[in-house]
Amino acid sequence: MEDLPEALLAEIVKRITSTSDRNSLSLVSKLIYRIEADQRGAIRVGYGLCPATEALSSLCSRFPNLWKVEIDYSGRIPGHGNQLDNRGLLLFSSCCPSLADLTLSSCSYINDSGLGYLAHCKKLMTLRLHSAPGITSSGLLSVAVGCKSLSALHLIECNRVGSIEWLEYFGWGGSLEELVVKRCKGIRQYDFLKFGSGWMKLQKFEFEMKGGFWPSSRAMVEGYDPSYDTHTMARHDLCCEKLKDLRLVQVETWPETGLRFVLGKCKSLEKICLEYVHGLNDNDMIALSRSCNNLKSISLWLRPCFHYNHAYTTSFTDDSLKALALNCPMLQIVEFTFTCCSPDYPIEIGFTQKGLLVLIQSCPIRVLLLNGAHFFDDQGMKGLSSAQFLETLELADCEAVTDAGMRFITHMPRLSNLTLRCCHHVTDIGVAELVQAHKLESLIIEYCPRVSLQTVQGAARLVHYSTEVPDAVALKRMIL
């Protein structure tokens, strides 16, 4: 191989994606060792990096063109040696001139001083901080001031981050295109109102509250918002027309408060996920559908709550489904998960089977996932048999689907991927219909106790069978 031109060797090495294979190849000769080192752009290290700072220095020297570095100390115990500290971050400015993407997970020896060194990394575009107990708002402010090229920031379980000067500065600078904040107990949804003009450039936004599964008693008071003033509505008049990807989890919101304003203003939205967002209703979904003609994916995780008419039901009804069907002609992926809804009380779910089928038949739905949809039965499966674009169907904890519904799968024109989880009324008889049809590319069966391993053999080109309760279903049952 050494007789080959270096450019050709470099191209060969570049096409090898497995880290272990590249490590083995580098041992063949000094020439290939050098070429492989020059081609290596990303590394991921953990508690095996010992002594941490010296080992990282050696790695950066060996791989001069690193642009992506991930340091993960999750699962570390005291016997694993010292962690990377602030001095280690100082190395990046001198040893990794191309560094553009940095992830720090469970790095408890790094604090605001170390984070300040990242200001010297002029090409840094993405920073992810996961479980960083030493980081506060001061450290983030130094990043906001110094890292002018930063376009993506992820904060996950950074519980000492509280004040929002850093968020205001990022908003004023307007450089962020991706902002992800998960389970940071010092950051509230109202803080993002201070992001100001930063919303104009944002393309991806995720916010997940840290806290319990149910809304707090304080949030049950209508209109609660400590920053809300009826005489200053302009503070909510923020522009987020470039936002394409939105995910909100366990957020408590009420009319004219907090992050609720986003739903009617993101005209470029393509993907939305709302997981247990309390306080929304059909008006919000209608406003969303009217402004988001490019919407391609929607995921709703819903649980019933008491409403003002004393009804115990989920927030959205068929009016929301009809609005999506009418205004979102590009919708392709739909996921509905219902938690804490009993099959004995169908009114706990605001959607009906009729409303769902209207959506399926009006939009080019390729992927449909239903979890805990007790309203969906064999007649619903019959309705899906006319879905011209449906390729992937996943049913979890759908008690009303039986063997009779399985027969309609053979009539679905494009269906090639099927997943059944905790569907207790589907038996070997229903699965046998799939075996005879020979149309599925993949079949996943998990905890369907009346379906045997022997029956699923040959039902699809790829088959996965398990008798274990899926994690998502186990969590729902624990909550119930």
C-alpha cells in the first residue's frame, strides 16, 4: 500500500468509518499512521483518559485536524483516576485550531474558569454541556461574549445556571441557530422571552422542564406568569419565522404567557414535538396549522387533565386534527402517545377514530405511531387500508386492535414496516396473515403474549421478537 500515492491512501482511509478499523490500519506502517492521524477529525474519550490533561495533549498532537471532540465521564467511579480539569480546556485553543464541535458530559472538574478558555477557540460552532455541576451563568456569559461563531448550544442538567444575562447576550448577538435546554432547574420558560431578537435566527429549539410529571398547583391558577404585564404585550411579540424544529416537554403554559407565543409565529416549522405541555387547546393547534404549511412531522404526548368545564380529558380534540388535515399538506410523520388514559373511559382522549382517519386520508402520511390510543380498533385498521402513502405503522398498547384488524394490513398499498407492542388481543392467527402476504420488510413484536416466536418467522425480511415489556410501556404503567 505504501507504493500508492498519498492522495489515494488518504481517500482510502477517509472511507473507513469504523474507529477500530482505522486504529488497526494505522499500525500497518508509519506512512499510513501519519495519513490516518491527519484524516482523523473526531474523537470521543472518557474516564480511560489518564492522566487526563497529558493524555489529551498527546491526542491533540497526534490528530492535528480535530474539529469534533467529545469528553464523557458518565459512569465514572473514583478508581478511574482524575478527570479533565480547566487546564485541559486551555489545551484546545493551542492544540486544536480547527475545533468546531465540543461536548462535555459529567465533567465535574470543569467550572466557569475553564469555560472561559473556550473564548480562544475562534472556530467553535457547537457546544454541548451535559451534567456540568461547576458551570454557572457567568461561564456561559463568557462563552457568549468570546465565541462569536457559536451557532448551537446544548445545556442538559446544568443546575447552577440561573440568571439570564447570557441568554440576553446571545439574543443581542443573534448567532445561535440551535438552542437546546433540558432539565436545568434554574431556567424557566419565561426566561426565553429575554432572548429577544435571537429568535429571528433560531432554527431549532428544545426546552424540557425539570420537575414532576404533573403540573404544579401554582400553575393551575389561570394566567400565572411572574413576568407578564397586560400593558406591555410587546414583550411577547417576538419573531421566530426561521424556526424549523420545535420540542417542548413538561411545560406549563396559559393564555398569553410564556412559550405559548411560539406556536402561532413559526412559519417555517417542519417538525414539532409537544410532550405533556399543559394548558394548550385546539385554538393553539389551529393557529399552528394555519402558520405552518411546511409542517412534515408532529408528535403529541398527551395525558388527561381537568378543564374548566370539569371534563377530565386530553387538551386537543378532532378540531385540531381537522385543522392539520386542512392546512398541512406536507405532513408525513404522525405520533400520538396517550398516557394515564383508561380503555374503560374513552372520553379521556379528545381524539376520535373518525378524526384520525380524516387526517390520514388528507395528508401524505408515511409514518404513523399510536401509543395508548384506546379509541383505535379494527375499523380504524380498515380505514388505514386505503392510506396510499403509509409505509410504517407502529401500534403500542392499542387494546382494541385484534386479529380481524391484522387482515387489513395486507391491503395497505405501501406498508412495509410494522411494529406491535403490548397489543394483547393480537394472536398467532392474526400474525399468520402477515406470513402469507409476504409484503413486510420489517416486523417488530414486543410483549404481545399471544404471539409466538415460531409464528413470526418468515413474516418479514427482518424480524425482531421480544417478550420483555418495552421501557415506554413500563413507564406508563408505573405512572398509572
